[in-house]
Amino acid sequence: MVIRKLNEGETTPMELLLLADPSRKIIEEYVTRGECFIAEMEQQTIGAYVLLPTRPETVELVNVAVIESQQGRGIGKRLVLDAIKIAKTKGYKTIEIGTGNSSIGQLALYQKCGFRIMGVDMDFFVRHYSEKIFENGIQCRDMVRLSQDL
């Protein structure tokens, strides 16, 4: 597997990013302001993430997605660790990530990768998404914010 920055002029892997964020409008907004990285295996895009500068010395990992046929094979963890490495090489001091209260697997993954919970944005998904989101039988209402010093 190779992870690389999406080249200028290449098509954003929207269908892949929609696996991690159901809002095309929100994805389009942060992709234009951030940098998209893709994971390829045998010339097929199997994963992606987006790094978005938010404040001086801080970057946010705003989307981590893996195609369904490759989920559960450690690719998400490799993407998160790659994002941390890239953030360090770019000189950022902090990397942040947010995920839904219902995203049990993602919460575990991010903590295994060194992130710590720093807060909760109550009703984030209710305010910013027109349709209700359910995951693991739980309504996704709140954004759990995590951070890691680099």
C-alpha cells in the first residue's frame, strides 16, 4: 500500500470520503481548504484522509475513510499514523480530530493512535446535518473532540 497526496487536477475521491461523512457539501468545503491524501493498492484507491489547517500550529484530521471491502485490515490505523507523521513534518504542534459519539470503533482507534479526548461539542451533528445519523444503534448527536501533541 502506498499513501500519497492527491495531485492537483486529480479527482477528489468523493464516494470514498462520503463513507466517513454523509454531507457532500461539508466535504467539498473542507477539501478545498485542506489537503487530501489517498491510499492505493494495486492501482486502486482504497483509503483517504484530509488534513485541514485550523489555527497556527494546529491541523485537524477531518476525514478518514477506507473502502468497505478493505475495512478491518488495519488500513484506517495506517492512514491515521500517516496523517500524524505528515503533520509533524509540516511543523504542526497539535493534531486534532472529531468523531461522533456513536463512532465506537473510531473512538477506540484514535485513542490507540495517541489521541486524547479534550471535549464534546454537544448536538454538533444535529445542528450541521439535516438528516439524523445512526451508527451502532446509537443516534450520532455529539462530536467527541480529540487531540494529540506532536
